Amino acid sequence: MPRYTWLFAGILAALVAAAIGFLTLREKTAEASAARAQTQAAVAAAGALARTNSLLAAELDTLRSKASELEEQVKLAASSRDVLERQMRSELESREVTISELQGRLTVDILDRVLFDSGEADLKPEGQAVLLKVARILGQHATRQIQVVGHTDNVPVVNRTRGGFTDNWGLSAGRATAAVRFLAEKAGVDARRLSAVGCGEFRPVADNATPEGRARNRRIAVVVLPAEYSDVPRPGPESATPAPQVVPPGPPPATEATGGTEPAPAP
């Protein structure tokens, strides 16, 4: 009997050992599967990261290329602006015509006595000659937008002027429009580049308390806008050149202050 007891005990021990071994094998197999899954996930993540890095590198190259292009455009714009300013100063600057530049905005201030008779908006021959010079220079910079701004001193129009104007607003706008029409119709400047603004007496560049200051304030400003405003549309097959428009006064041009009108002519 004891011999059988030992036999059973041995068999039982073997079965227990086998069961333990089987469980251990299952655990090892599960651990191996988990490790394999982790490895596959890590490989997939590494691949995704590599693709992302590749995309980012390509995007960085694109941004660098665009930055280089923009830098070149800025240099070209600055060079074009400098050339334009030199041309204007060489051809136009005098006691009656002043040139100034600020933040890419070039302004040609022309005193009214060069352009118009008192209280009128009809261009004099001397004024036409000055505007023809302006137009010749602007023709070499055909993408730049141009704003013509009329200014007066603060002397009110008491009686209707010979030109039919009853106040400084009307006189300044009428003179700006006359200059724009001449540039477009006689001097060959594309009308789509032009706008006319009347500021009346409200943007002076000098003290209206003195005759000299009032004379400086009575002027026409030809403002060449910065290159970023250069959006002249190309004509379509049926497009016609529009007539210049008078627009409400906007913010003062960066290179100027503007204002006033001249006194009404003596009866």
C-alpha cells in the first residue's frame, strides 16, 4: 500500500509540475506577444515621426524660399523707390515744388500759384508743364498707385469764386480732379492708377497766421503710394479706362500734412 501511495504522489507531483509549466508557457507567450506588439507600435510611431519630420523639413524649405523671395521683393521695392525719388528730385525740386518721402510714400508738393490762378481750378501752362514732367517719371513706374490731393489755406471763400466754388472743400477737390484729369487725358497716365482727394483747409503744413504759411498750405500733393498698394488691374477685352473719381479724404499721407484754401479773388 505505501508503494502505491508513493506512486500516486509522484504522478500528482508530475501533473502539478506540468500544469505549472503550461501556465508559465502561457505567461511567457503572452509576454512575448505584448513585447512584439509594443515593438510594432514603436516601429510604427518611429515611421510616423520620420514622415512628420520629412514633411516639416519640406515645409521649412518652402518657408525659407518664400522668405528669401519676400526679402528680394523688399529690396527691389526699396531700390525702385530710391530711383523714383532721385528722378523726382532731379527733374522737379525747386522753390515751388518740394519732394518728401516717409514709410515708402513719396509726395510731390506743388504750390498752387504754379498750377492755378486765384480761386480757379483751370491748370495754367506752367502747371501743365510741371505735371507733364511728373507723368514722364511716373510712366517709368507703371504699377504704382497715385493719389492727387488738393489743399487750401484757412481763408474762407466769401463769394463764389470765378471757378464757381463756394468753399475750400469744393476748391481743393476741383483742383485735385483737374490735375488728375490732365494726367489721365493729356499726360498718358493710366486713369486706373489715379484718385483725386480734396482736403480743404484741414491738413496744413505751415502756420495759416502768416501770408507765407498760407501760401505753403495752398498746394496740390501728388502722392505715390508704397509698392504694396500696387494693384492696378489689367484691362479685359471689353474694359474701358474709367474716368478719374473724386473720393472722400482718407488718413493724411504719411509725408504730408494738408489743409486750407486761398482767399476769394478780389472783385
